[in-house]
Amino acid sequence: MLSQEWMLDLITDLRGVAEKQAMFQLAEQLDDTLLIAAREIRQTAACQDVTSGEDDLAGVFPRTVAERDRP
């Protein structure tokens, strides 16, 4: 899972740049993309954890997404 977390960081960075450039529709789309990527990473981790006996998925979602206020 750690090897895939860089994707979440990249999407978060792209979202920040889009927002700074007043590309609000793109920023909103990247929010959705971030959630989808986090879900898929979590699912991949869950599949791997079943075979290794682990089930802790805490920390998959970046703090910025978890704390973000959505209208």
C-alpha cells in the first residue's frame, strides 16, 4: 500500500494547483479522483491483508480530504 500512496499525494498537489489557478471544476473533479484512488488503494490493501492476516486500513485517506468541508 505504501508504494501506491504517492498517487494520493500527486492528486492532492494537482488539486491545489488547479484551485490556485482558479480552475475550480478541475479541482472538484480531482477531489472525486482522490476519493476513487483512495478507495481502490484501500481495496487493494484489503485483498493483500486477507492473505497476510492484517485488517488495519487506517490512514488511507489523506488528512486534507478527511478534513475538507463539502457543501
